[in-house]
Amino acid sequence: MIGASLICAGCGALHPWQAAEPWRCPRVRVSHDHDDTDHLLQRRIDTPLALPGDSHAASDADEPLPFVRFRQRLFAYHRARAMGVDDADFIALVRTLDAQVAAIAGTGFRSTPLRASPSLAKQLGLPSGSTLWCKDESENVSGSHKGRHLFGLLLEILVDEALASGQTLSAVLAERADRGRPLAIASCGNAARAAAVLARACGRRLLVFIPPTAEASTQAHLRALGADVTICTRAAPHRDPARHSAAGDPTYRAFQAAVAAGALPFCCQGPENGLTIQGAHTIVYELLDALGPRRQRLRHLFVQVGGGALLSAVVAALAEAVQSGLLSTLPRVYAVQTSAVAPLVRAYQRILAEISKALPATEYPAIAPSLFPRWAEILTQPAQQSAVRQALHFARQHRHAFMWPWTMVGEPHSLARGILDDETYDWACALQGMLSSGGYPVLASEAALAQAHTAAKQAGFLRVCATGSAGLAGLLTRMQEDAFSSEISDGEDVAVLLTGAER
Ligand SMILES: [Zn+2]
């Protein structure tokens, strides 16, 4: 018996827990020339989500290490238990690995601070009865939330290797060897930094594929940690923009080639490794845990979106909280993209068009960003749920009608350089989260990104970078654009994730 499962959100295939390398849907590996399904393995845990903070008697109530505190939400935990590993041994694995990370990074994984910011709330003009909560990831391992995705993934890899080899978890960890299978990642900065720390901590070789625009300090840091760095240059623009854009991110393509050649996908893109998502669930668990009963007032959550793994994790963790009775309703999630690169905004427009085909013939708003709030209001009405479900199902079967690489001529530029992904790889979960909660995407201008960054620092979030405060830029944009404050009812709280630190 195992208390968790892995199911493909695209085709419904179940990945048996005993099968090796549970990274991608088994049906992806079969060549389908005409298969446009968005295969994505999602882990499901059988038991309801419980928050240790709700039960002061629980042994985990004072546990600061998120991957111990919330270990029962990891697929690896259930897989290890099914192999006969006891709870104490799994905890020992997490603590040992965390100590090895701390020896490299100067800190291990700890619950990150959640702070109310009355000064930011006032500056933005939030209603006086609303609290603005800021979850600050800038002091996390490697200075961003990316380490959460990857630490969760590293636990999965270790458990997978123990299962395949018949060794104990501690023996696999002590081996400090990659068995000829290096880890691989494509990134423009923060994810690569986190991956390099974690790979070094467990003595694994890491292949990193980065663009030439990656900061010099990041490149030096990666090399100092022993990562094998490849710089991938974007091809010169094709005369036909459609043909050029079809190419996508060269770092991502190089990463895929490395995985095809045998490297392990140690990445932050769900379609390449579905188990990368769950590590960042811990951000939401911590947020809800820290809020206690006040969590019911949390009605609006702004999250920056590049590749989409973070938002995918946020949406899934909030859904678990609702299913488990910890939240009475889903907070509205708002995906914040930059005006420079916004493939998720495009996908949201495409799905509105798809949904509207199934709606009763009547007057609907035009499909334009300024009318997204109106659409969100319409689509959360019970009468429209069937049309929304059908459109999402259709979209997962027809990925390329909704998501394809943004047209880039040269390297794109934005203050929020960390979210300039060509594609929102985890787009479908992001759309589902917005459509089911009543949220919508928000485009932040460069001016808004700059203003939010300054405001965050003035409010005491001194380390945060402009990518890290992009979620706040989304809130600021909505407050400036129109009467967003009328969408916040009295007593409703708003939260933003501040995701990364400046270098
Ligand atoms: Zn599948």
C-alpha cells in the first residue's frame, strides 16, 4: 500500500510507484507524431492536508525545516514508506541532506518569514480593513524559492535510486556519486544557482544551460560550485517571425538534449519532471499555517509567473487546502507577467475564446486584458462551470493551440529578468487556478516593476530583487489601473510572494 499516486493531468495515465524514474508521463516516451496532449505527472496524496500549527500537541508544530514539517506531502515519503523505510529514517535523510546544503550555502531550508506590511498596504491604497501579507523567500537557500522545487526533487531522486538499487537511503546519500547520470537544468539565474548548491551538497555532477545574458556573478558562482556550464546563444532572427519563434529557448532545447542523452531532469519545468512542483507547495503550507484561522480572510494572491512552476504549486496547494477543509474557498490567484514576454496572458486569451464557444449566445465582453476582471466574474458563476471544464480539457489535449514560445528577437529585456521565459511550461495548471478561483493574469509594465521594487525595499524587504517583487508589481498595477479596491471586500486580505534576492 502506498498513500500517494502519480497521474498524468493530460492523458490520465497512472505511473506505478514501483516504476523507475517517475519524472514524465509514461506515454510521452512512446512517439506520437500527432499527439498534442500536455502530458504532466501530478502527485496526489491520499490523506487530507493537516497543518502542524493547528495542533499544538503535534510533534511537528515547532519543526522549522519545511521538508520535515510537511514530509507527508512528498511522493518520496510515501514511496520510501512503501519500501519499508520508517518515519525516523526519512526524517534523518532530510536532516542530513539539509545539513549538507547548509555547509555549502550558509543556511539550510527554514520556514521563510510572513509579514504584514501596513505601510505597503497604505501606499498602494488597499481598503483599511484589508491586510497585505508578504511571504519573503529572499533569505531562502540560494536566495530564492527555486531551491524548494529542487530540494523536493533531490529527495525524489535519492528515494528512486534506493528503490532501484536496493540500497538504504543513507547508503545512497553517502555514495556521493551520480552513477554516470549527471543532473541537468536550464535556467537564466536563480534555479541554476539553487541547483548548483544542491548538486554540490550531495556530490553530484550538474550540467547547467544558461543564456549569455546570465549575470557574470551567477556564471562565476556556478563554476565555483563545480557546475558544468554551457552558454546557449539564441539563433539570429529568422525573416519569418513565426518560424523564428517556433524555436523557443535554446537553453531549454540543450537541456532536453542532455536529458535525452541520459541526464536526470533536475529542473523547474513540470512537463520535464512533474515532481519538481510539489517542493514549492511548502510555501503555501507555511503561509496558511502561519495565518492560522485568519487564513479564511486570504482572498487575493499575486504570484509572478515565468515558467509557471511556482504558480502551479500555489494552485495545487490551495486546492488541497480547500479539499481538506482548511480553506472555505480558493483565494483568487493572479498571474503576473511582464509586458516584455507574456505567453500565459496569450494562453488566457485563447482559453477565453475557447470557453466562449460553449457559452449561451448572449453578449460577452471583448477578450482584452482590461476586461479580464469582468470575464473572471462571469466564469466563476456556477452556470459556466461546465464550459470552463470542457475548455480546459480541450486545451490539455491541444497544447500548441494555447502555448508556444513567445516571439523573441534577440534576448528579451526586463527589470524582472527572471520571468522572461519563452514559454509558460506549466501553463495549464496556471489557467485552471485562475479560472477556478476568479483570478486572472496581470501585465506589469517596466515602470510598475521599478515602482514595486522600490516600494518593497522601503517597506523593509531589503534584499528582494525586481523579479522577486514582480507579484507586488501586479498588485500595484491593478490598484493603479482601475477600481481594483472595489474587488476587495471589507475584511479580505491580500498576499504577495516576494520570491528572490538581489545579488
Ligand atoms: Zn500523459
